Amino acid sequence: MESEPKATILVVEDDAGMQKVLALGLKKMQYQVALASNGKQALDLLEAGDLDPDVVLMDIRMPVMTGLQALPRVRELVPMSPVIMLTAFGDLDTGLDAMKKGAFDYLVKPSSLEKIRETIEKALGYRAILQEKAQEERRKEQYRLDLERRVESTYQELGSIYGRLREMNLQTAHALAEAVEAKDRYTKGHCERVRWISERIGHFLGLADDEIEQLEYAALLHDIGKIGIPDSILLKRRDLDERERQIMRMHPIIGAQILSTVQTFARAAAAVRHHHERWDGQGYPEGARGEEIDRLARIISLADTFDAMVTSRPYRQGIPVEQALRKLHELRGSQFSPEVVDAFFSSGLIDEYVGLFHDSLVKPDTITPDDQKR
Ligand SMILES: [Fe+2]
């Protein structure tokens, strides 16, 4: 029974007699044999891509293209196939030179078939090592790619969890804000509009994402402390006496206390505490001034006041947007941080705000003197 052919040997030899001897001998050893008569022919065969020899047996001295000339390109085309050079007796230097240029070994002609078999087997062993190494490299590369994919998908998963969490926190903040607004149904939508304006200013000022997030919570919840103000004062709306005013002015502190107990809103708590402070130090509850005032609070303060100016409540008439904008200019550097006023006007948010919340705004033909006592 004939065993499976072991490997394919490409024999590159110009001498027809020698080519025949080699071919017969190799076939006897169960190798498959491909033939070429010079370096050029061998390259044509390999470049055509039809042949993937396990070992190349190549004469050095050949017409058209010598083995040494063909060697570098053969190495490029079939880098896993060791090349054994055939050199004439007395031309050992050329054989050594070929090895320096990438040949696996060389045989001196004439060599016994046994010697040829031995050298081919060594070359095949070397090829097996090269292939194993290449496979190992591919496995490593695959592993690296898998790992990258896993990291990427974990990253995306975390991103979406974070997104959902943020969404839930915002929903919670909305729900709490609505609880405050429910006490005073005429302020409905105010907190969301304050959040909208604040977020736009925050982005314009280049705040980091996590700061914007806290800014949004704080904007939505800036009046959460009103939960702690008795309805008799909260709903009285006007003509508060001094004691009642003092109680009313507690709402930033109460709000900050409520929020500071929830880790998610801890940063927002500081902003809520300062949302009635003024740049010139005339605000409350601390009378903090300038940079002492929480930066997020400076934004919310302007957003809160502007939205309150341009929307009417039953107990006080709002003013048209144009008039409110003039007031903001006037209050730059006294009530409001100059940086925030400038961002408000430069960010292009005003037109968008008017477009989005048109229905809530005071119409220009209803101008009456306003009272902004609160
Ligand atoms: Fe407030």
C-alpha cells in the first residue's frame, strides 16, 4: 500500500540529467515534485500562486537567472518554505554566501540521495517550527482582537448603564422638582426651563460632562427646599413680613440639606445652597460674593431669574424678553457673574429658548409694570 505523499519539493535545476535524477529520487522517497529550469521559471511558478512548495531545492549556477538572484524573491513569496541550495564541488563559498542571504542549507553536487533526504527532512522540521510559530502569532493576534472586542463591548455596556443611570437620576430629579411645583401650580415648567438654560450655558462655558450633569440636577432641584416652607408663607406670595421673609430665605439651605443626604446629588447640593447669592455679595443665605459663589449656582441664578422675569404668575406680571435682556445687561457684575451673563448672550440660546417656550412667555403687547419682589 502506497503511503500519502509527504511534501512537495520544488526542484530548480537547469541540468536536465540532474533534474531527472533528483525528481526520480525524491518521488521514490514519496515526495511530490515540481520542476523549474532556472530562477526565472521558479519565480513565475511561485508568483502564479498555484504552487506552495514545502521545500525549495535550487541550483546556484543556472542560465537566465541564477539561484542567488532568485533567492531573495523566493524567500518573499514563500517565507515558510526553506530553500536548500545546490552548489558545485569547490564552490563552497557561494553556498555559504547563499545561507547568509537566507538559504536554509546547501548541498554539494553530487550528493547521495540519503544526504539529500536528510537535509530535506531537517528543512521540513524547520518549516514545521516556522508554521507553529506563525500559528502561535495568529492565535495571539486573535486573542488580542477578542480581548479588544470584549473590552470595547464592556465599555459600551458600562456606557449604556451609565446613560440609563443618569436618565433615572434625571427622572428622579424631575419627579422631585414636580413635587415642589405641585405646591405652586403656576410655576409649572419653570424648573425644566431653568435646567434647559443652565445646561446650555454650562456647555458654552466648557464644563465637563459630570459637572453638566450636576448642574442639571441642581437646576431642576434649586427650589426643592420650598418643601420645608409652610404653605402659609409659600403661598402668601406678597407682603411677607420680616420674619416670614427670613423663613422664606431658608429654602436654599433646606434644599442643600435635603440633597446632601443623597450621594448622587451631593455636588448639586452646594449649587442649590448658593442659587440666591449675588455676585456683589448682596444675596442670601451667606452673602457670598464673586468667586466665593459656587460656579454652578452662578449659572442657575441667572437662568432662574431670567425665566421668572419673562413668565407671568397670577401674583405678578412678567416682562417681555427684550426688556428682560436689557435688565440682565444692567445686572452684569452686580447680581450676576459677568462670565455667565456673557455666556448667556454669546451662546445663541435666547432665540432657541423663545422658540421652544413661546407659549409660556409674556407677549410684548401685555406690558405692565412688573414687580420682581421675590
Ligand atoms: Fe429659589
